[in-house]
Amino acid sequence: MRLIRYFFEIIRGFCITARHFFVNIFFHILNLFGIKTKRRGAVTIQYPEQRAALASRHRSLHRMMKREDGKPRCVACMLCATVCPSECIYIEAAEEDDPDIQKYPAVFIIDLNRCCFCGFCVEACPEDAIRMDTEQIELASYDRKKLVFDIDRLLE
Amino acid sequence: MTEIIIVLVKIIFAMMWFLVLTLYLTWAERKESAVMQDRVGANRANIMGVRILGLFQPLADAIKMFFKEDFTPPFSKRFLHNLAPFISFFFSLVTVATIPFGDVLRIGGKTIRLQILDLNIAILFVFAMLSLTIYGVVISGWASNSRWTLLGGLRGAAQLISYEVALGLSLIGLVMVFPTLKFSAFVEYQGGLLFGWLPKWGIFLQPLGFLIFFIAAMAESERVPFDLPEGESEIVGFFTEYGGLKWGLYMFTDFMKLLLISCLLTTFFFGGYHLPWLYADGFHFPWGGTWLLPHGIVVLFQVLAFNLKVFFFCWMQILIRWTYPRFRYDQLMDFGWKLLIPLSLFNIIATAVILKILG
């Protein structure tokens, strides 16, 4: 009895995969002849050519926000550097003549070799000076130095 | 002289057919598994930007394989290590000599049988060659001189020898029904009709034999439900110490066996090159109609029918390979010795009794 059930299940499994094959090949053939169908034969996204839209809250490469006059919004308060768990932000503050601002970052470096893309710096920033919404996700490099982003590259 | 040329041409055609199909089975396997799993499969290989469903993938694989380092581990037994893949490859390849692709072709007064060698003992020949491929497995396990590959080789040998018994016994019923060992005669016997309408194929006369043969043959091909010898992902198999082209030969042998099993299944159980109701002069339908065809078209139909059946079985074996998980080793042995062999013995007895009753 168990043997019969076993063979029944074996055949049922075969039918499931065969059904997948025939349904998918049906849609593949329709698409091959240029017939548009609601459903596609495969769920694959052919990556470098096709890209899935990133989620709006997706954390990608950082960028520095600018004021109206083009200077960085950062006031060098060091909150991001403090909160950063991987200690990848390095800031050197300098005095600003404008009494409303008082400080600005003379050096602002994010070392992507260390960054873990947690986004804490974005949440910590009181001036909304740093954001992670550039949607740049291909950050590989042959040279570690190219992954150290200074303020000029962050402002781009 | 012309005889020799004809034989040479036949050999070249059959080898080309076999090797090219084997090459493209790798592509078919990747594509079919992809379609089954809602993926696209290999489609990036291109020549000047032309992709055609990734049909150049086997060529790209072959080029990659050729340019890989031919590495022989320093601790291995060098000669045997190099010899082993060629043993498997060669003995799988020679079996194509006995496969009948079609009936006779008559050109310019010459009668050419579309089969390289119509051996009297074709079944024994094929089984002997299949048994010899085991030596490739065992020798590679031994010559790699590593205990894990040795275990893998022995595991492979134990499995292949166990299932060879069931493989041989399952066909005895068929040999009783069609009293011959010749492949061409097998196929000719299957050209008749049962009850005046059903083609007299082996599967209708020997359904149990077909099932046992199919399962045992799949075990012989060392593919997934039965891939205990190699087991890429978990077990250390017999060709662990191989790389590059020699490893490629083992993979190629796997696919050749797949194709060979499809050929054998077609020849034994699915009427070989016969289309239902197609005779030497055209179709004679059981409901009375006839559709006479010239000789060339009939031969073409026969070859196409053979190929179609072979493709179907290749498709089915790939589907099975991508559906089922692997057996445990004791399950494998139980399945072979305690189920398939008793069933095939029962099949022989039942066939004998039925043949005796029918006279």
C-alpha cells in the first residue's frame, strides 16, 4: 500500500514539474512570436539591460545636499560620525563667517570600504544634509582609494 | 570498395548525429530546467551579438573546457588517471553502431540499411559496452589515489552492477516476445499491428518490462535520482580530481548515456523508426484509408519518427532529473535488489505463462 502511494506521489510530482514546463513554454512561444501576454514565461529580469525599480526607501550611495548658494548643508555637528557603527565618516570642522551657520566641514570623507549602508547617518542628521537616495548600487571598484568619497564627490 | 565507403559514411553520419545531439543536450538540459523553474536559462553566449536562445552556449563551454589547464594531481597514478575518462567515453560512443535509425534506403540499385552494424547479438553488445563504462568509473576512483574518490568509484561500481542485473532481466521478457537479439529484427517485429489497429510496440506487450528497463537505465546513466556516484553538491564523487577537458569528457559521457538510453527505449519499446500504420509504401490506416508515398519520403518519415521519439525520451529524462531528489544509498540498493529484480523475474514468468497460454 505504501509502495502504491509512493508511486502515486512520484507521478504527481512529475505532473507538477511537467505542468510548469508546458505552461511556461506556452508563454515563451507566444512571446517569441511577439504576442504580448499578461504573464511571462519566466520571472527573470535580465539585469544589466533591464532593472527592477528600487524601493523608495532603498539605501544606496550617499549624497551631500546643497544650500541655495551651492555650499554643503552640513554644519559639521559630528552627529553622523558619532552614530556611525562602522566609523566610516571622517569630518574636520572649520569656522564659517555666517553667524547662522557657524561651522562647515572642511573635510568630509565617507569611506565606503567600511560603510555598511545602515542609514543611521541619514537619520541622525539634523540639517538633512546627507541622504542615501542616489540609486547608485554598483559601487564595486578595482581600487580601494576610489571607494573613499570626499565632499566633492558626495556633492555631485 | 563502395561497401567500405558506404560504411564509412554511415559511421560519420551516426557519430555526428550522436555527438552533436549530446552537445546540445547540455543546452537542452539547462534550458528545460530553466523553463521548469520559471527561469530563462543560458542565453548570453553570442556570436557578433546574435544569441538565438543561447544556442552557442555548448560551443562556448567547449572552448572554455579546451583552454583550461589539463591538471593531473601529483599524487595520482598518471597513466590510469588520463586513461579513465576515455574508457567511459569510448565505450559509450561505440554503442551507437547498433542503433537502427531507419529501415533500408534504396539509392541507385544499392540497398543501404540505416544502421552501422546489424549485429546478431546487438543486445549483448550494448550491455557489454555499458558494463565496460563501469571501468572508467572504477579506474578514475582508483587512479586519483584519494580515499574519497576511491569510495565514490566503488559506490558507482556497486550501483551500476546492481542495476545492470535488473536492466538485463527486464529485457528477457521482450526477447521472449520478439524472439531475436538483433535490433533491426526487434524493430521489424514492432511494425505489425495488435487487434488490427494498435501498433505492436514493445510497451504494449511488455509494460512492466518497459518500466523496469526505464528505471534501471536511468540508474545506469548516473543522473539525479540515482547520482550517488558523483553527487555534485554533497558527496565526493569519483571524478573529483579531474578538471578541464577530462572532466568534460565525464559530463559528456553522462549525456551520451542519456541519449543512448533514449535510443534503446525507442528501439525496444516504442517501435524504433516505425510510425503507426506507416509501411514501406505509405500509410495504411486501420479505418481503411491509404496514403501512398514514394520511397524517399517514407524513409524520411521513419528517420524523423525515430528522432522525435528519441527527443521525447531525452526530454522526459531531463524532466525526471530536475524533479526528484536523490535516493539514499540503502534506498537505492533496496530499490534495485528488492524491488526491480523480483519484479523483472516476475515479468519473465508472467510473459512465459501468457505466451504458453496464447500458444
